[in-house]
Amino acid sequence: MPRGNPSPKLAITVDPDIHEGVIAAAEEENVSVSAWMTEAARRSLMIRDGLDAVREWEAEHGAFSEAERAAAPPTHRRRSGLELRLVLVRVVYDAGVLVAADRNDRLVWADHHACLELGLVPETTAPVVAQASRSLRQAQLRRRFLHGCSITEFSATSAHEVGMLLARTGMSDVVDAHVVLTASRQSSVVLTSDPDDLTHLASVLAEPVAVRSI
């Protein structure tokens, strides 16, 4: 008798080139093919749910104009070398972004939409969600905006790393430190309403972290 809640098995057929790509990607990331496929499916579903949530928001507050789409800050892009080609980069939200989204800031929603359309899942952290929840006026943020976000947990290992980062910088905000460390693991852009403190925290890390104000 199997114990617990065993994962269901799913047999699928893929084209040979896709099969080769999946095998290579799983080996490169040092995970099983099953784990790689599960994560890919999870991200795809999250993007789909996130885009559905944005469409719901647009239905209530009006569709984005071309000007709003063009004005959305390129948090998810950066120049690469002399070719000036655009490279996708990860985005991490701090509490200010979530609060702005709850206030129906159209530019924040437009940028969030742009990330999802490019196949990027913005990240935030569990402490950020907890902090922002103190000032959220409506439950719609969790129902909509966070549907298209990956939420990083605050683990025991993270707790030690956060403490050491705060000691090195003389800072005291656990939430900010966790955001910066989360971003550093993926060389991400942090979108924030408090750029000064996060920039100071990021300045002592070996991995580069770009910080941009909303």
C-alpha cells in the first residue's frame, strides 16, 4: 500500500528535438527530467493564471493603452554588450510594488503584464507578502496580482544569511535583506519603493543586484 499522497504519473509524447532539449536542460540544472518538467509546467500554469488575472483587472479598470504599454519600465530587460540586444532578466517585487498594485497603479500593472507576456514569472517573498498584507485594502491583490508571482519562502538557511547580511551592513530590516538575497541568487532586478536601503544592502554582495524605484 502506498503511503501519503504519491504523485500521479503522466505519460506524454514529445518531438525528438524537444526530448533532447529537456534531457540537456535537466542535466545542466542537475535535476531529474521529472522535476524539470514539473517546474516547467508549474511556471507555464502560473503565467497563464497571471495573464488571466491581468485581463480581469483590465476588464474592471480599462485596457492598457499603447502609451501605457510603451511607458512600462523595462525591469525585465537589459542591454547586452555592444550589440544592444535585449536579454530577459528576473524581477523581484518588494512590498511597495504589491501596495501600488492594490492601489491600481496602472504602470505597475502594465509592467507586470509585460513580464508575463515575455514568459517571465516575477518573484516576491513570503515576508514581503506578510508586510504588504498589513496595508492591503482589498483581497484582490492576492487573488489577482499574486497569481502571476512566485513566492519564495523564508527558510532556516535564509534566516542565517539574512542575519549575516544585516550585520555586515548595519541595517535592521529583515524583509529588505531577504528580498536582496533572493534577487542575488538569480542576478535579478529588484523593483521597490525604497531604493536607498536596498541598494546599500546589495552593495556588499558578490552577485550583482540591480535596484529600480517604482
